[in-house]
Amino acid sequence: SSGINAEYGGAINKGNWPLPIWMCSFSGFLDNASYITSAWSLALGSIERFYLVLSRSRGTETMSHSVAILLCSCVWIFSVILAALPVLGWNRYVYSPLTFSCAIDAFMPGVHK
């Protein structure tokens, strides 16, 4: 985890985030960006393998290096955009003492009534 020392410090600090709130947002951003990138990279790998099997059975060329770089870049850009939305004002990152990390506020006032 990106803010592992601060997260465990929060556990010792009676369940409160011990650092400035912007660091909680930054930690949540890094965590979410890495989770989203990981999941989409696995999906992209599966799609690439499917494409490889399909292209071999047809006798066509496999995916080029430049296409692979482009797809990986798209995954990273997509992940950063999704992780940045709470920082830009669409929801927010809050400290969760149950998981010792900062995550998107699932119980934002006015959302769950």
C-alpha cells in the first residue's frame, strides 16, 4: 500500500488519520490507481492472448509492439482518470479505520437515504 506507515499510524492513533488530509487523498489516489491498473492489465493480457490464439488460427500476424504500448498507455490513462475523480470533487477519499487505508467514501451524506 502506498501510505502503509501512515495507515498503521492511524491504527495506533485511535482510528484517526495522523497526517494532513491531502495525504489521505493522495494515498487513496495511489491505491485506487494501482488497483484499477492491475485489474485492467489482467483483462488486457487476457484479450491479447485471445487475439493471439485467433490470429494464429487464421495465419495472420500477432499484435505489434506499438499496439501493445498504446493499449498499456490507455490502461494507465484510464486508471489515473478514474482514481483522480474523487480528488477533483466527485466524491472524496476518507480514512477507513476498518481497513487502515484511505478509500472512496461509500457513505457520503446525501447519497444513501
